[in-house]
Amino acid sequence: MVEIRVLGGLSLLISGERQGLGTPKQRTVLAMFALHPGRLVTPDELVDELWGANPPRSALPNIRTYAASLRRTFDATDEGRGALVREGSGYRLELPTETIDSFRFMADHHHSRKLVAEGELDRAEAVLERAMSEWRGSVLAGMTLGPVLATQRVAIEEERALAVELLADLQSQQGRAGRAVPLLRRLIAEHPLRESARLLLMRVLQRNGDTAGLVEAYHEARHVLHDQLGVEPGAEIQALYEAELGRVRGPNRTGVSSHDEDRLRSASGPGITGERAAADWLPRTVIEFVGRKECVSRLLSHVSRVEGRASAVLVVDGMAGSGKTTVALHVARKLAPKYRDAQLFIDLQGHGDEEAIEPFTALFTLLRQLGVPGGRIPADLDHRVELWRRELAARRVVVVLDNVADSSQILPLLPTAPGAAVLVTSRRRLADLDVGPPESLPLMTLAEGMALLSQSGGIERVASEPDAAAEVVRRCGYLPLAIRLAGSRLAHRPARRVSDLAALLAAEPPSVDQLHVGDRTLARAFAASYEPIPEQAKRAFRLLSIHAGQYSAEMVAALLDLPRAAAVELLDDLVDRHLVEEIEGGRYRLHNLLRQYSRAQLLAADGPEATRTAVRRLLDFALHASLEAAKELHQAVDVRGEVDPGLFSRPDLTGPDIIAGVEWLERERINLAMLVGLGAAYELHHHVWKLSRVLWRFLYVRGYFDDILYTQELGLASAKIIVHQRAIGTMHNYLASALAKTGSHRSASDHLHAAIALFQATDDVRELAKLRANLSVVNWLSGNLEEAVALGRQSLAGGLYDNRVPLALPNLGLALASLGRWDEAMTVHRHHLFQARLKQDYYHLANALSHLAAVRVRLGQFRRAVILLSSSLALFRRTGHRYGEAEARNTLGAAYRGLGQLDLARRQHEAAFELANDSGERHAQCAALNDLGMTLLATGELAAGSDALREGLRLAGRISNPYEQGRALAGLAEHFARTDRAEARRHWERALAIFRRMGVPERFEVERRLAELGTTAVNVH
């Protein structure tokens, strides 16, 4: 039997035995499967859970490795076999929910509630007792959780709290208050702000006749809620408390001892609700304040630091809908006990349809709130300011100045003497207000957003669909106002599911148009920030919606067709108004919902031709900047001549002092790929294929093969649309480069043959030589070694390479080495090395040294190989080229294994595998896994070694790499030779069939090993 436990930590039991679960990330993958049984879990979901917004390039290969390891764990036993299945690119855990403790718990909880509704209280209590026995601690205790699992933990913990409350209520009704009270006190200790548990505790104490205990429970609740949230207990708690007080203090005191009356008197204090402040003008705010703990703590700490020396002025700014007013009111409520004389509030209407309130008018309102008679308020501004400051100096007052337009609006309202605390909110950064740094509100975290959605939309509804609720929060851009509006839509539509709302927000029109309740809309909140700004800033804001990624200042200057300084000035203004985010120095973006709003304004205010012209300016910049950045990479190739970019009207934006070589490409890589897609969307097809062509070399040497596939596919489509034959052939070729490296050999071959057909029609000898060289390596990877050699020689015979290193040299040498033609391979690789030195091409120099070393390893010359590889790796580090490093490190590991230095060998194989994972080089992953497996077998780690070899065999089969399949089979045969001669023979025979078909020298060693087993290999084909 298979059982998965998530309550109190993660564990997997098969036939009662606890299984090893591997690394923390692999445990997280299992947790995702366990909490979604029967549902397809996609790689994207796993990437988001493991790495969030910054996944490594190796994310998808790593996920496949973790999943494969878990599948092996399940499949190792008859009971678990087939429990985890691969479906498309995702995975499904095919286990009944009753095998997972959290689902058993929830089923029992729901069953108990049904029994209660049917009046079967004893049975309901027994079922709940069984459900509670499942709990061994917190959900997934000890694990670092991502957004989905954190949300699931909250939902299951909420389910437990509801179950505890129901169980305690049942126990109390059955006369077992002695069991119910400790249960509730433990729950309250874990969740001190849970009012429902405190109310239930008071009811249980009331049923048990413990009046003094009830009063103590009330005052504990009041103290905690007031300190933590700045609010009084809810109406039901207040009513129960006051009813109990009325009963005890009334004429009939039967059952209340004098001792209880004394405790009641001391607990209740001078009055039921205490004295109210003299003037409380703070508006009603949220009942339960969610999140922002660090922000609130900093604001309160600042008040404490300056208290007694000056009045505290606290500025809270942020984009529309970020919750500035809510934070200010929450802090004001928490400060109210220290500032007892008055709590004042005024909306200065600095952003909105109505005219902003002038200081003269604001002072009249504030003075009247203080209780100053209208007849005493002066008729001129200066005297009003004087009276206001004098009144503040004589009192302890907290003031909220909400929705401030700029500093000039509130300077006359600020106190000059100690004794007051002033909270200012604004959508602008009030840089010229000399009161210390502002508190700029960030977006909410997922956990905070989920809590806020629960508050406004219903705790049980959100808890019942945590994944859909998380999607709603993401679609709301983690913006508090948007989340509240979404929750309000749920609250006003009780028949709707949370998943219905998530689907609505994901559909067209965009989310910003769906987030409204009555007259309260997110678009209106954004409009209040957008409408007052100058027209040039409006245009900039609108055009920024064109690109969904990040902007540099140079990109914005190109987009707007403005000098860089003018563009930066506009950006600074938009950042100060919280319409644009500055992520880091000189890098900008729009919040997703603001971008949707901005896009709507662009469509309404700017014609399609003006928009397309702006996109063209942006792509012109990207093309010329990329050419400048890639100059060093393209030294041997006239890429500028190939793409013919034309004259650029903004050379001031692409000088070498701005575009810092290859590192600029690294920083802008994701942006540039997105801009290729943007060009395709706007049908700027010349820009699409040209930018794809310019980017290829950088993406290839850095190992960004997924980016190559994305950009070159778009480039190929654009080239076909404009019927540019040379561009079509080029895109076919570069698509093949990435397909070959990622294991899609047949598709790579198809693209190369298509390109060859095009260039044969033009009789372009140079291109045909290059394409045949590339086809040679595809045949080498596919195991067609003689064909690879023939293509390599054909390329060298017909190629005119000018000042470039012939591409066919390394490919031909690899094919010859695989066939065991060592002398020929060494000759070709030495010629490659000579050409690389002659042309001073360090990229080819590093690869030539690595390939020479690989032949040395095959010949058993391990020390010479180590020397060559040390030089090769130094060149890889010097040039920043990642392509080829994985192979070099794996070869170094093989050399160390040959020298008996097994720890060093293992480290190199593991480093090679990580590099290959990062770049997606499937054949390099296979080789690293196979060599790691052989090294582990040599160290005596038989289980780990066979696991690595099996994974190498699986991956080699997926990408149709016969050579690595044969190596994996031979390695597994070596493993079985120690324990199972029949299984060893079967694996060697399969390896021999592959090696013979390829004609590689490994067949001789396999034939020898089979002969040692006492069998002949004559009939094995």
C-alpha cells in the first residue's frame, strides 16, 4: 500500500516502509503532486513553485530529473508502480485521495458536518476525533514553500481550525467542557487573532457556568485584538460579554459566588468599553488589517524615536490602489491610545475628478474637528496656520492627511512643536518635503493577497479553491484595491465559484475592465493618477504599454523619439507619480494592470500608424544596439552586411560607452527576445528576421537554446512572408543549431536539408559548405558516423571560408574519433587548433583543445588530456563562452577517472551535468550522466551509479542518441556483472548491437566482456 503524509512533514510510505525523497526541491515536487492527486501538474506550475519569478535556465531539465527520480521510487515496488505518470509535458499522481492524510482529514471533517446536520452528534464527534488523529504537526513542516504550497498550507490549516471549533462545540453540547476548553485554548494560542475561536471559548465557559473565566477570556481577546489590529472585538463577542455582565450584576445572582464577583470586578475594570477619545474623526476602515507588518512597524518605530522631541510626520506613498489610506488609518488607530485628545482625518482630494482642497479650506475643517468654534477661526491663511499650530501644541493629536497632491498643499498643515503625529498619503513622491524618507508601499505578497481575498470574498470559499484564488490574486497584480474589488465580486455573487472569477479575469477584455463593483472601479483609480499629468507625460505613459518587458532609458528615448535626458526626466516624473516602476537604477516597467489601463488609453488616443511607428523606432534601436554589442562575437562574419540595417537616426543611443558589449546582450536577453515577438505582432517582418539573425551567435555560445528556437521560428515565419530566400535559409540553419543541441535531430536535419535546397538553387558555395558541416554534426549525434565523415570532407573540399575557421574541422574530427580512427581525428583536430591560432579565434581554440583531449582520453593518455583541458577551460572562462564547457568538464572527469582520482572525476561530471542542464544540451547531459554513473560504480556506489546510467539511457532514448544509449547499456552491464550475469549479458548484447551498427570501437570491449561470460557474440546483430 502507498501512503503519503503531509500533516507534520512530508513522507512517503510504501508497504509501511518510509522512502527516501531526495533533495529539498525534489521533496517540493512530490508535495505538489500529493496535494493535487489525479490532476495534471504542469512544468510551469512546478517552476513557479520552486523558483518563483527568477528560475534558472536549467529549471525545466531539473524538474524532469526530479520527476524521473520520484517515478523510479514509486516504480521500484509493485504497490507503487504506475502511481506517477507522465502525460504530455506534465505529471499526474494516480493515487486515491484516501492514501493522502490531508484528504482523509478533510473527508472526515466534511462527513462530520453532514452528520451534525442530520442530528447524529455522537457519530459526528467520533468521526472528528478520528480526523484529528491524522495531525502530527504543521502541514509540510520543515519545508520551504512556494506560492501554491503556502496557499495550500493556509487552506488546510483553516480546515483544521474549523474542525477543532466544531469538535469543541460538540464536546461542550455533550457536557464535556473539560475536553473542549483545552482544545480551544490550544487553537487560540496558535491563532491569537481568531475571533471565532475566542467567541466559542466564551460560549463554552458560559455553558459551564464559569463567568469569571468568560470575563477573562473577553479581556484577553480585547487586549490582543487592540494591540495587534487596533480594533475592538466583534459585535457577537461584545454582546455575549455584556449579556453575561448584565445577568451577573442584575437582581438575580443565583449561582455566582462572592469569589467570582470579586474576580469579575477586578477583570472588568472601571467600565465596559473604556472612555472614548474627545474627538475621533477617523473613518471606518477594514475590520481585519492584512499584511504590511514591516511597514507598520517602521512607521510606529519612527514615531517612538522622535516622540518628545518633535511631532512625527509619516509619509506613505504608492501607486493607485496600493492601500495607502488603509495603512495610514491602521497606524493612526494604533497610535490613538497615546494621542488621546483627538484623531483627525481629511481627504485633500489631490488625485481625482474634484478640485484639490486648498490649505485655507483644509485648516477650517481640521480646526472644527478639534472643536474650535467657527467664530474663533481667522479669515486669513497665516492666522489660521498660527491658530492650528497653537492648538496642536496644546494637545496630543494624530492627524491623517489623505490623498495629498504635492508638498505645497500640506506644508501649512504640519505642526512645529512636539505632541502630534501626522500621517500623509500621496500617489506622488513628495521629495521636497523635508520629513525623512517616505514609506513607499510595495505590492502584496501572495500570502497577503490570499488573506485579503479571503477577508473580502469569504474565508471558506477561498479556502475551498486555493489554486483558483491564487490565480485571482496574480491576475490582480498583487494590488490591494484590485484584490478587494475581486473579493467584492465574489461576495456579491454567492453562486459563483472562485475559478469562475479567475477565468473571467484571464479572458478578454483585460482584468482592469473586470475589476469593478458598482461605481467603484480600478480604472477610475488609475485615471485619477493619469488625467492630471502633462500631455507629453501622458504620451510617454501610453507608449510604454507597447512592450511588456523592462525598459532601459535608451529604449525609452528611442521609443519616444526624444533626447535621452528628456526621456529620463519624463520617466522620473512618472516614477514619482507611481505610474511607472523603477526596478533598479535606469530600468523601468509598468505594473501589469497599469499596463492594461495604459494600453486602453493608447488605443483610444493614438492611431495604429503612430503606434506602429513607435514600435519600429524601438526595434531599430534593438537591432543597432545588438549589432554594436555583438561586434566582438561577429569579428569573422560580416553580419552587418547580411542584415543591412540601414542608417540609424539615433546613434547617440548606441555608442560603445552605452552599449557595453556582450554583457549588454546578457542583461537585455529576455527583452530582446520579447521584442522579436513584438515585431512579429506588428508585422515588421524585416526587423524580426534581422534581429533574430544578429542575436543568434550570442544565444548559441551562451547556451540559450530555447531562446534560439523562439526567435528563429519567428524569424523564419517573417522571412517566408517577405519571400527573402537568403533569410529563409539562414533561419532554417539557425533553427537546426538549437534543435540539434536539444536532441531533436530529425527536425534539425529537415531544416538543414531545406536550407541546402535553397542555397543549391543560388549556387552559394560558402553557405553550402557551412550547411554540410552542420549536417555532419547532426549525423554524428544521430549515430550515422560514416555519413558524418563524408559530409565533413565534402564541406572542407567545397568551402571558401575566407578568414573564418572552417566549421567542418571540429565536426569531422568528432566523427572520426567516434569511429576509432584516432590518427585521422588527431590530424583534423590539430589542423583545427592551427586555424584557430592563426585567426586568433579563442572560441575555436578552446574547443580544439577540448576535442584533442577527448582523443587523448580514448587513447589512455590521461595526464596529457588534463593539461589540454586546463587550457581549454581557462579559455572558456576568459571568453564567457558556455557552449562546449560541459563537454570539456565531462572529458576532464573521464581523465581523472582514468588516473584513479575518483572524487575529482565525480565533481567534474556533476559540474558538466549542471552546465548541460542550464543550456538544455541533451547529448551533453547524456554523456555526463553516463560518465558519472561509471565513476560512481568505480567508487563502489552501485545504486547511485546505476541510477545515473538508467537516467542516461532514458534521456538518450528520448533524443535518439544511439552512442550514449550503447554506453549506458554497457555501463549497466558492468553493474549487473557483479550480481546478475544473465542481466549483464542482456545489456551487453543490446549495447553490442548498437555499437556494431555504428561501427564504433567500443564493440570490441563488449565482445571481450561477453566472451568472459562464456557466450559467443557471433549471432548478435
